[in-house]
Amino acid sequence: CTPPPRCTVWATVKAVVSTQSTGRTNLATVVLLLKSLGVSDLLSFHFMDPPPQDNILTSMYQLWVLGAFDNVGNLSTLGRQMVEFPMDPAMSKLVLVACEMGCSEEVLVIVSMLSVPAIFYRPKGREEESDAAREKFQVPESDHLSLLHVYQQWKNKGYSSTWCNTYFIHYKAMKKVREVHSQLLEIMEKQRLDVVSCGNKWDIIRKCICSAYFHQAARLKGIGEYVNARTGMPCHLHPTSALYGMGYSSDYVVYHELIMTSKEFMQCVTSVEAEWLAELGPMFYSIKESVHSIEEGKAKAAERRKQMEQELAEAEEALEAERERQSAPSSSRRAIATPGHNKTPARTPRRLGF
């Protein structure tokens, strides 16, 4: 019987991320996967082609910010759930938070739409007509909600290809979106997560998006010009964004990713409230209050820092104890069986019948 043929494909970590541009290289998905497989020391892991340690540390920090890691770098309960979704960790958290907030049905559609390239196209000579068709689907507060609006209208039209051609939408891209959406529904069912709709309460969806992308927030600096809330790097709204040229600029926004062309353009932007950033990202943002509140905040920060140091000390002690246990010689000795050393019975046992 001939065994079935097997094919093994080897790929280095650098090959996995080489399809992305240098500014978008992110090992967060790889780091999360290795942690779920039981790799405790990622910096000492024997990669076939080791990535820079700074990239690994940056990815570990991002996962800690998202709540996938605890304060000592171990996989949290949320992180174990995030591993089950084959997507970027931020998008995985977006789906899981949506289950808690009661808007998972809409968020699954948004995540599916973000998994494909641009769905709109601009044929040569019909640019103005294409832009006018795009504007019909735009939701002023969010590009994410605009994508949701497009899918809902396509679903109401029976997933028609003619409808897509009328509004300059890639039909093949929308078919891919539908396939990804069905796969995500299967994962949700497998993980026993509820798919719930929030109806017309789309502000809940914006807050849910803020919970996963608060580390990519920008604040308004001038007319149509934003700066990153953490680094101060200039960011601009893309001309195709729903927030571009709407007459009112939101004070704070979060974006899906940053594209470096002639300027730093934010892609897929959603306006958020300052209170949401302070609530969902307390490690980065806070609201200015009275002196008494500032003192209380400093006391809480000191207490939180002390707790983290205590957790780190306990983790180091446990790691040191594990190393000593593995390096200590075994106390039990195993007997070696040697021919001729065992005593032969003086007589043949009676039970053999001799």
C-alpha cells in the first residue's frame, strides 16, 4: 500500500511579511500564533530567518495594548480567543468586542469588507460619474459605516452583478467579501459566539471600532489636517474618505491604516469621541480634570505600576524555579538490566508440571 503523497511548504517569517511594504511590516499575527503554540521566549526562538528583535518587541507591545497579553507577557483569555480568527489581531479584537456590545452582525460585514482591496473603481473618462456614485453610499461619520452601507444595499438587491456595474463596484471583490463573511460566521458558530444586530444604533459600532483602533488615533490640527495623537506625525484625510470635505471636521478620528504617498493619508477613517479614547485606551489618553482628580490619577497610576512590578517579580521567580527544576539531576536511579546477574531459581516451579 503506497502512502498518499505529501507536500511540505517552508516559508520564513521574512517571506511571510515581505508582501507588505516596509512601513506596514507587522509581526503581531506571527507573535500571537507562536504564543498560542506554547513558545514562551520569543526573542530566543530559532527562526529560520530571524526578524529584527525591535519588530518582535513592537508587536508584543501592540498585543499587550490590545489586551492579548497580560502584564508579564503571557497569553490572556482574550488573546486565546483572538488566535481563532485568521486576521489581524486588531480586527480579531474588533469582532470579540462587538459580541459584547451587541453589534457583531454589522462588524462582521465591516471586517469582511476590509479584507479585500478597494471595491470602487474609476474608469477613464467617467471619473466624475464614478465619484458621484460613491458619494451615494457615504456615511459622514465613518468610512467603516460607508462600507457597511454598501454591503447592505447590495444584499437588498439580491447580490446583483448588474447593480455593482451601475455603481462602479467590483463584483468579484464583493463576491470575495461574501465568502469571507460566510467563513467568519462559521468561526463564530464554532466558538459559540452570538451574532447580534444593533439595528440603526450605529454609534455603538463607532465605539466598537474605537476599542480596537484607539492606538491609531489622530486629533484635528487645522482644516482637514490631523496629527497622530501619540506621535504628533501629520496625517491627512484621503480625498475619497467620507469625512473629506463634508464641512465639519471631527476633533478625533481613528484610522485602519496609514498610506505613505505624497502625504501621509489615513485610510478608512471613523470619527470618535474623546471620552471613548480615554475610556478604551487609558494607557495613552486621559481627560484633563481638576487638581484633585489629577492627584487621584497619579495615585492610581503608581498603584498600577506597583502591581505590575509585583506581577513581574512573581513571574521571574516562577521562571527561575522552572529552570532550576529542569537543570537539577534526577534523584531516582534506574536499574540497568545485565544478563547473568539475576539469580536463577533453585528449582523449576511446580506450576510448569515438571
